[in-house]
Amino acid sequence: MLSSCREKVDNSIKYGGGESVNIVLLEELKLNATTESDNPITYYSDNDMVVTVNSEGVIKGKNVGMANVTISNTIDVITVKVTVSLYEEPTTDFYVSKDEISNIYGQPNYIVDSGDTTVYIYGSGNDWYSYAVWEMDFFFIDNQYIESDLYIRSDVETRLDEFLDNNYYYQRSDTISQGDDTTEIYHIYLNEENPEDATVMLGKINNVGQYEDICVFYIPYEYEEKFDYKGIIRKKLRI
């Protein structure tokens, strides 16, 4: 008697990414998924206003927010949570070396070196860093990372304000004199609601440079207590 056997087909979906994916506004990213099943893989976003996905599994961030993208072949289903941010925030692991920043972000487009101070510049000119950010700078003193500056296109200011309000804690706004004009430019935020617990301070500065862009800087923050002559504790923000 002759008999034949058919090797069992693995109908599962092989997906090489994580359960959560982070992209920035208008960024595209391919979700790499394969299957041995005869059923083709299809992709679906539950919020096309935030994330779209095509038949090849390429997602695109349309607006800031979150959406779930489903990868299916009718037998197996995988769901990927996609978060769209306005921009990629710089690391706030301050005081690391230049090499450690290069390991995270790659080699900078430009390096400005002036004695003890060095600036790594990503983007700038015709090579934008991302849709919203045209330049991201890392400042080093004696090979220690001490500040990041991002230059952001002014037409996304409403989205930027929403992003800062949703992720940080507003402290105050200051003004600065520039020639005969006085312009409100500094908007200060902290990464914790209680200033005593904060470790990072953000500053938003309007009308920067010849293109009147917005600069958002990230610097280390330290809460400081002072005593006056009567022994009363006066607490202040150290900026």
C-alpha cells in the first residue's frame, strides 16, 4: 500500500518587531511580517486619523496620538500599538560622553568645536532631522553632555504646546529685552509636578534665528533650598 503525507503548514505570523512602536509625525516605518500560510497577510489601523497602514505593512504617522495596527492572515492575529509623537525627544541621560551620544544617534552631520565646548549637530540645512524638527544639537563641556537644543518649525506651534502640556509641567513665562523691543520668549517646564522631584527643565523660546523658528532646550535641573537671615527656608527654582 502506498501512502503519502503532507507536511503540516505553520499558519502563524512571524513578526520581527515589538508590541509597541514609536514613530514621529509623518514618519514611515515598515512592519516586517511573514507567514507560510496560503492566506495573505492583511493590515488594518483602528484610527486612520493618527496612523495609516498600506497593504505592504508600511505605517505612517498622520497625527500625534495612538492607534492599534492589526496584522492578520485570518488564522493568526497580531496587534501592534503605534504611538505618534511630534518629534523624537533627545535623551535626558545627561553627563554621558560624546561616544555614547554617537552610539544612540549615529555620527552628527556637523561638529562645532571651540576649546572645551563641542556641539554635535544633527540635521540642519537641507537635511532636516524630522518633519517638525530641522536641527537637534547636543552640547558637551569637557566631553560631558550638558544640554540639547531642538529647532522646530513655527507652523507646528499649536501641536508643540499640546505636546509640552501633555508631557510636562508648566512653571512660568519670562520676557527678555532685545534692543528696543521686549518680547515674551521663555516658557519654562519641568518633568515632574513637584519641583523638588524634577531632574529636567525644558525651555520654549519663540522667534529664534532668521526663520523665526521655535527652540526647545533640555537641560539638567536641580532644586535648591536657601536660608534667609531669619533662618526661614526660601525655596526657589534653580534655572
